[in-house]
Amino acid sequence: DDDHTPFMQLWDLRFATSPVRVLEGHQRGILAFCWSPLDSNLLLSSAKDSRIVCWNPNNATVNGEILFDLPTNSQWCFDLGWSK
């Protein structure tokens, strides 16, 4: 939830020398994230910037591909989930 470095790092623990991908898109500290149980190409994150972002972390884009950005009307979201 650090406001100075609001990014997520994806690691392959078999090669734990550096992150595989760094997702940068939030302006303030990240509060929650949730992988889709049905599609490994979908990741949700919420942050103190009052946004929920849907990512494709497997895309080769430098900061990760943002698929959708949902503002939450100045409210922070502390919990995320996917519907099956």
C-alpha cells in the first residue's frame, strides 16, 4: 500500500533474482488484487487512487496491458472477487 511505489511485481520463484513483470498503472498505493480463477490472463487490482484496474499481465507490454479501468467515485475498494 506504499504511495511512493504503487506497482505490482510478478515473480517466478524458480528464478527469484528479479520480477518477471512489473505492472504500473495506479497512482497511489495498491490495496487488493485478485487473479481470475478461470483465465490466467486476467488480474484485478484496486488502489488508493479510487480505481479498479483489470490487467492482462501476460501481455508483453512494458507496464502490463490495462484492459479496463473503473473509477470507484472517491471510495477505496479493499476487497475484490470474480463471479463464476
